[in-house]
Amino acid sequence: MGALISSFFQTGGHLLSSSVSDNTRRLVLALLEEMRSKEATHIHWSAIESYLVQIPKGENILSVMGPDNYNLLQRAISFNCVELVRWVLSRGCDVNRGVCSLPLHIAALQGNEEIVELLLKHGARVDSEARMCFPGPHNQVCELCNSVGASASTDRYSERLQSAEYYAIDGDHANILELLLAQGEDSWLPWQQKRPLLHLACERGAWNCVRFLVAERSEELNQCYDEYYPIHQAALQDKKFLELLIQCGAEVTARTTTQQLTVLHVVLLLSKKSAEETLSVLRVLQEHGCRELINEPDSLGNTPLHVLIVRYALEESRYGYQDPRPWTKWDMLHLVRYLLQSGAGPSINRQGNSALACVLRHVRDWEFRYELLDMLLQSGGDPNCVGRDGSAPLMVCLVPLINKDPLHCLSHTKKVFYLNSVRLLCRHGANPNCRSRSNLTPLHVLVFTASEYITLNRENDKESAFAFISQLLTILLQHGLDPNAHLSQRTQHILLALLDLVQNARQPTDLDYVCTLTLALLVHGADPNVQISSSEPIICHSQSSVFLKKASNQVLCYFIQLVNTKTELLGDSEERFARFIRLYYDTMDHRVLYGCLKGALANMAMVPLHAKVAKVLHSLYSQPRSLKQIARIGIYKALGRRVAVTVNKLNLPGPLKEYLLFEWTP
């Protein structure tokens, strides 16, 4: 309070009249207009003095504002006109009064030491805080904004209320900062905490101020302020900032308070450097004690490698921006390779946080995604590491087919790299029979995806989608996908689940897609003889009672019952439904097959068959299999029905191999 009273009487502002004469107002406005329209080099003191000699003493000339709402003292400081500043101060004005852009703040920002000394001599307070609107339009939150015709500034930087020391750092004027600190020490009480100026200087890239403060305030080198240490902020600036702090004793192992970020995390996630500069900073950190932190996770379990992947994803999502220049995929690969060579764990550091899954979740470019996966897997990444959501990387890769990646929107190149990524994961040991926490498997994903695309009206999109699904299914089957795994309570087997596609089919050509998927499953070990109980019971009669019993039939029986009711699928001249029936005819065991055909024909009295269906069934039932077909069935069973995997190991001619594969082509 004493300092405020002393400052009040020192400035002499209380002696000035609050009113200003019209003549004085006219003269000050004319001078402001001339100063605003000309540069400092084009206006001489003689021209200024011609206005000043006409202004009487005892009037508060600082209350006169120009059209931009800035007064004469503010303009004088911006012109570095020491004589004009001295003249204004001699009139006894209050230099601490103002809504924004205080005179001392402008002088500290511009770095004029003589003007700063003058202002301090006339009572300017070092600890006064205000925003800086000068020299542009006033900020939209400033009180003087609404009274100006010009548009308001939207610069968020000018919203901060700061003291003169902060503005000296913004201008990177170490001599001004030293002067202000010396002035501030006189009024600083021992129990008051000093402002962490080194942290601020590092944050704002003030090199001269940093060099001054590391010597003047060395105790701030390892002081945490607002979550971060000075070294975290220095790492975001030019490399010389980091080297200076390390040389002066800053700890490179410091972590942020809440997120537990190391310097490596901060550099890779927050810095706006080029890839070359980032790599140079990483080398400096590695040489000075950060090599042991290469696999240290933050509070969420993210290591520097995970952070680097997320950083690229952020760069990728801001495609098109130029400042700073975004990293290219080759920059990213170079940085990932450097981290891996430095000992970064490519698989997992903390349970449930796999770098592989991080790539699959965040990186959009499938070509680059493939390159990253290849690099991580070759460096020892575990493709079966379960993430926080209970999903292995393979499931993370496949699930977007259901949720957000419509196949008809994917280009041919994206589909190729999608398939290559799945193949790469499987080749390095990914389990194609993995289950997510919600009990979802790759088979579920494929069935759901096929169910969505069977109803498409655009034939070209449907054809390309099912070609992709068929290729994806083949890759998984070739790497150990179990086609006989229990699918769900309703559709217990994948072959029965494919009949849902028949249910949703709209035209006979849709049966070709179902046949293609069914054949791929059959040549990779799916059991065509599997007996499946229906979910709905049937009424059975005996001599003494009537009871309910669940029906149990083969997939072929269910198909015959289904296609018999879908007359729109029976009208084509090629009889595509018959191809599906013959597919099971060629692969089922003799006894099971003919029992199924006999049962279907025997039920014609209760459930009449369509003429075309009845004709095909009579033809197959009345004619026994040929010797060639019987031999194929024998070989098919002997190879465990996995002819697609084992037939190439047999020393057989090409046409015979094709016959054993039921003319299936991968």
C-alpha cells in the first residue's frame, strides 16, 4: 500500500486536470495523426516541437486518444523518441494508468533501455500487469475495443495479462530484463515466490534472456512450473537451448507432473521442428542420459515410440497445412528406425498398449501403415499382443470393415495394402482365430461384412467388395483360420452363416458370391457333413404321444429348404442354385449326402418342391457318383479336407490338382 501511495505522489498525476481544452485536444490529435501516418525516420523533432510549444501545462494530455485509441506517450515510445517521452513525463502524467499497453510494457518489448530508465525514474511499476494490444487493433476483450471503428484483433496472444519482465522476455532483451529485475528486487519480500522467468524464456524462445537467466537464476533450472520443467520447453526450441541447459546442469530425466512425459515424449509429440531437427535433438538427448528412457511410458502407457506414431497421425489429419512443414512418410520411417535402433520396444511396454495396434488405429495411409508394420514386426513386435480394449492387432485391423471403412469407398491401392497388411501380420504369427473381449472373431467380421454388401444394388461395387472379402478370407484360411470353429448360438457354423447371404440375396447372380466363399471354406477344411441343430423345434409323433424335438440337419438340407422359398433365385437359365447343391454333392460323404437328398425328396408330400429344385435333386439322387468323383472324395478326406494347403505338395499333374481343388483358384 505504501508503494502505491508513494507512486501516486511521485508521478504527479493527481495534480492534473481531468478535463482537456479543445485547443489542446486538437493539437494532440493532429500530432498523433502525423506520427501515425509517417514512419519514425520521416518525422523530425522540430516538427513535433512545433505542436508541443502550443500545449499549456497542467492538462492531462494522455487522456486524449487517437482514432486507434492510443495516446501520445504510447506513440512516442513506439517511435523511440526519447525527447518526446521526456517531455510527456515532465508534464506529470501517471504512467501506470491505462487499460492496456502500458508505457513500460511497450518500452520493455521494444528494448529501448533509455526509455525504460526514464519510465522507472518517473514511477512506472515493474509488477503491473496488462495485456498488449499495441500497435494493432485492440483485442476483442479489451475495454477500448468497442469504441474503435476498426475491426477487433482476434490474436489470443494479446489476451494475456503480463508484467514488464514478461514483455522483455517476449522481445528477448536481456539488458532490459536485468534492469527490471534489479528494480523489482527492491520491492520483493523474502517470503514471496519469484516468477519462474527461465521457464518462460525457454517457452518463448528468448535466447539472450535464457543465457542471462541460467547464470542469474540457476535455481530455476530444475524447478517445475505449470506441469513442465525448463528443459521440456527448451527441447521445443532450437537445439542450442537444450545444449545450454544440459551444460548448466538441467536434469534430462525430469518428467511432467500429471502426464509423466519425458523430454523424449515432449520432443516427439509437441515440437514443431522438421524431421532432421527432431532427429538431431534426439541424438543430443541420447548422448546425455535419455537412452534409459527410450521405453519409459507416460501415465497412459505410451512410450516415445507410441507418441511418435500418434504425432504422425495428427500430422496426417491436418493434411494441407504448411506451417510448420508436415513430416513426410519417409521422415517418419527414418525416425521410427532410429528409435528402434536405439532400443525402443516395438511390441509393448505396459500391459495393453501395443505399438502395432497404435499404428493400425491411428495411421490412415494404408501404404505407409504397411511399411510401419513391416518395420515393427521385423524388429520383434508381437502380433498377438492384446490391447487395452481386449483386441489383438489383427482384430484392430479387421473391425473397421464393419464400423467405418465401406469397401466401395476404398481404392484398389488401399485394398491391396490392406490385404498385404493382414498377410504380413499372419506371416509373423498373428493368430487368425483370436477373439476380442466381446467374443468377436475374424470370421464374424467377414460374415458381417458380406451380409452388408449382398444387398447392394450397384453390381460393380458388389462384385469388387466380394472379391476383396474372398481374398481376405483366403489369406486367413491359408494362415490357420479354423473354418469349423463355433460361430454363435444361432449360426453354429460358418457354412450355415453363409446361408444368411442366400436369405438376403436379391437376384440369382448373388449366389455366385456365396458359392465362391463356400468353396474357399470347403477346400481349407470346412466340414460339409456337419450336423447342425435348428433353433426352432419341430412336432414329432409316436404311437403313444406327441412331443417337440429340435431338428438336426446338414447345411445342404437347410439350403434346399431356403432356396425352395426364394423363387426369385430360381428363374435364371444357368441355374446357379444347382451349382451350390453340386458343390456339396462333390464334397459330402456318401451316406450323409444321399440321406440328405432322400429326406428332401421324401418331404415333397408335405412341403412341395419347386419344379427346378425337384429336377436337380432327382437327377443327383438317381445317378450314383462316378469312380473319379469317389476317388476325389477319398483323397479329399485323406488330406483332412485341406486340399488347398496340401495339394501342391503332391507330385501330381496340373489338371489333376485342379480337379482335386474343385476348380478353386486362390
